[in-house]
Amino acid sequence: MCQINVLVEQEGDQKPVMESVTGLEVTPEGVVLSTFFEDPVTVPGVHVKEINFLGGSVILVPDQDAE
């Protein structure tokens, strides 16, 4: 089974949001993250910048940092 860590990148710094994420859904309200044993968490105002399957991470960035 594959679980991934989610980080938010802002001003060149990456901060962890949630570990062992089993689901990620992009909604109009934000990115919804879920795990096996915790309630889902919505991270508003961000979008997915990068998914690193080998490194086991997803990088989110604030919407104003869109390229």
C-alpha cells in the first residue's frame, strides 16, 4: 500500500501538512487530504505543484504562486 507525505511550499520553504496520506481530492474549497485514522483535512487556497512518486511526497503551493 502506498502512503504519501504532503507539504506546502512557500517562499522556497517546505512545511509538512500531513503524513501517511491515503487520499487526495482537489475540490473548489481546496485540496482535501485523508488518512486511515484521522478526519479529512481541507487545505484551502492551494494547488498541486508536484507529485514525487519515488520520494513519496506531494508539494502544494498557494494559488497566488501559480506559474
